[in-house]
Amino acid sequence: MKFTEFKLHNQILEAISYMNFDEATPIQEKAIPEILNKNDLIACAQTGTGKTAAFILPVLDFIAQGNHKDVSTLVIVPTRELAMQIDQQIQGFSYFVPVSSCPVYGGGDGQDFEVERKALAGNVDIIVATPGKLLTHLKMGHVKFDSVKYLILDEADKMLDMGFYDDIQRIITYIPKKRQTLMFSATMPPKIRMLANKILTAPKEISIELSKPAEGVLQASYLVYDQNKIALIKQLIAGKAEYDSILIFTSTKSKVGEIVRGLRSRNYKVEGISSDLEQQEREEVLSRFRSRNTRVLVATDVISRGIDIKDINLVINFDVPQDAEDYVHRVGRTARAKTTGVAITLINEADMFRFKRIENLIDKELVKIPTPSEIGESPAWNPQQANKFKKKKYSKKRKK
């Protein structure tokens, strides 16, 4: 389905064309008509399927065709990276339309706070905010939400995982009850259903390829002991000039520096990013990665959903994600918007059972490649034994 078939505002269609978008993705094709029909919506679709445009385009259409004053739209997101990403997309889609937006998130300086305060007082059309920082402004009385007509929760499951359930409920008390509410999530656990029942009215429901990586992702895995992982990564990317944008995920902040030091090369730049960095530093690191000045970025899951960088051609899971759903979000950083990419997961002996759960979730068994002999031996694939080992270890901890 082409975007012109939605009969959006002509200037919005002009911006879409200018950005080289032509055909809508499945989530956009199903969600946009429901939103244009003023329905509340709960939509489930994986990372990288175009959810942002699915809710931003119809909202921009409403704003462009109406006489709105003050803040008309509030978008709540889990991380500052996602807030910045959505704000950038709003600027692109509204290039030819007089619509303004402002991201509100933690980690900024006094100048940022003042910009946010003025925006929340009604000087922009759209606010994109993280719950914590928005609540700070609400408690200080800076916010004018009397005219909010559209409430959007993006990555709702991630927000609940991060403990924002009560914060979201408090924020909603500041918003008019008569509104259109849209909830977008990559997964649909029971607690999302519970929240939806409280804040949505007779919502339409959409589910697109729940919990499966995009078709363009070539997935593979290696059986490897921890001490050999960095050597394996070096071999995987050595001489592979086509991999000019490589994203490596690890579950802990402590490993980021270790991996960066182990992969440093005279031929290309390697950098790390985690919540330990100041906001300005994180933005600079991401900027260098976007511009290809940095070839390898090592990151924690803090940006697994918020990062919006095109043409990442290789994603490596340094360790198996704790949550099977996080695997989908990690590998979703590549093969976005119908492109192709490669996702490789490194599996040690303790993570095998966890990886088996991932295979069950995505309904696909992946090839397990042994560590090259010149690097070292490989652990044998035995997820059942790995689970027994973990249970035994846990039992010993409980007895202490």
C-alpha cells in the first residue's frame, strides 16, 4: 500500500516523498487507518517495522488540518535515545508543515531544562518525553496539558520492565480523559494488557509478526568459551570491509570497556556506550557511529530499542540476552526497513539453555558453529546440561 492512499495532508505526503518513502510497512498499513478513524489502538510489532511513522503520520495530519493550541500530543517513551530518535523523525515528516516538537529527557544541563520548561508550558505541538523527567516538570507545575488530544505510549513493554508503571499512571492524571490513546509495544505480556484496560477505551488491536526477527536478518551462532570471544570477533571482522557498521551488545556495563580494549585496532575505531556516560558524551559517540567515523560500537541494552542508525550490517551478541524478547530487539538493529544484515550470537556453556528459549520464541533453530580450532576448543551444545548446572549453582547460593 502506498502512502498516497491514506489521503494524508499534501504537505505531509510531500515530506514522505522527500524522505524517499513510498510503500507503507505492514504495521503502518494497519495502524494508520485506525488512528485516522479516531480509534484507540493497541499495536504489537517488532523493532524496526516502522512503528514511529505509524503513529506520527496520522497525528501530524490531525495537527496540520486543525486549529490546535498549546501541547496537543504527548508521546511517552522509555529512554532518552528513543525520545531523541522520535523527535528527529517528527522534524523530518513535518518539514513542510508548521508543527513543532520537543524531547524531554534526563541527563541534560540547565539550558536544556529551560527549553523543556517553555515547551511544556504550551510553546510546542508535540512533547516526546521519558516518564521520570516529565514527572519532575509536572511536580514543579511547569506543564500545560489541558489541550492534549493524543496520548502515545511507545515501547510500552520496555517502560513497564523498567518500573515505570506507577509513573505512567500518575502522568495520565494530568491529561484530559477525553483523548485518543495509542499504545505500541514489541511484546504483549499480561501487565501490558492490564495497563491497556485502564487507559484505553474500546481499542482496536493489531499484531504484526510478534517476537520474530525481520526476514532480512541472517542469524547465526557460535559455541565459544568466554576467554575466546574477543579473539573470535576479531577473526569474524578481519578483512571484512563490507562490515563498516558493527554493533556489539553485552548485558553488563562492566564488559563494555573490556570489549573495547580487546578490539582496539589501528585500522578502525572502536567505542563503547552505556549509562555511565554523560548524555553529551553518549550523543557524540552515537554521532560518530552514524557518520561511520566509528566502525564498531559496543553497547549495553540501554540503546537496544532506542538507537536509530541506518545500514548497521552486523550485530553481535557478545553474550546471550537474559530475556528472550531482548534478542529480538538486539538483532532488530540490523536489516531495518527491508534491508539485509547479519546477527551473530556467542554462546558459552552456561548460556545454552537461555539460547534454546530464544529459538523456541522465534520458532527457528539456528546453526551452531564451533569456534575455529586456531582460536581454541568449543563447548559441546547441550542446553539441558547447562540448565542443570545453573539450577545447581542457584541452589548453592540459596543455602548460604
